[in-house]
Amino acid sequence: MTLSIITFNNMAGDAAQWLPKAEPVHRQLRDQLPPGTDAYRAVLEEVLQGGASLSLAVEGEAVRGVALWRIIYNTYEQRRLYIDDLVTDAAFRSRGVGHALLDWLENQAKALSCTVLALDSGVQRSGAHRFYFREGFTIPSFCFRKKLV
């Protein structure tokens, strides 16, 4: 499998062509996204306007994996590359797609002078956790949330 990584910071240019191909893969992780391609595009537009980037692992014209990420500057790590979403198409898992995306993201983080590559993963996703541990991630803290809606 020969993968290329393409990245978008906004919905201009080729993003319009790739977004419908990325949507079904992205929804495998985020099924709570509002239904419909127009609603998906609107969510992605707002997220990208907020400083995120969308990177796609593609094979030819097919999207095999999606990463949504951003740079965050904070007091305890300084610059971190935070991965909002990382998903490989279920039909292509365990074929190196996730590894390729993480490797690319790590190189991006280093190029952008980040000290940390970070993500959150739901406690129910034990298969993903095994993958993250194999990729060198650790669990340094708990993440607490309080729903406000």
C-alpha cells in the first residue's frame, strides 16, 4: 500500500474534492457528527477556522485514514501537537495507515517545534489503546470533563 498524506487548513482548493471522500472514514470515529454532507462540511469549516488542520492518508483517490489536529500552546508543555481525531478506515486497519499518519504527525510536530504529540482516547477503545502504546504513547494524567449542555 502506497500512501500519501495531504493536509488542508481551510476549505479552499482541493479540499472540496477530498472532503466527501474523507467523510465516511471520519464518521467511523465520530458518528455523532450531524447527518448530511453539507452539515459535515459546515462543522469542518468551523473547526478549521478555529486553527485545526485536516490530514488525509490517501491511496490513489481513496481516503484510508483521517487526522484532525492543531497546535496548542500551554503552560505545562509549551507547544504541543494535539490530535482531535485519528481514524483509519475499518477495512484497512492493521495495514500501516494509522502508523503512517502518526509518523507524519510526529514529524510535523518536530518541524513545528512542538515538545509533545498528544491525543485523548475514549476509555472504551481498548484496541486503539493497544495501538497507541505500541506507537510509544503513555498515559501521563487523567482527563476530566463536565458536560455543560
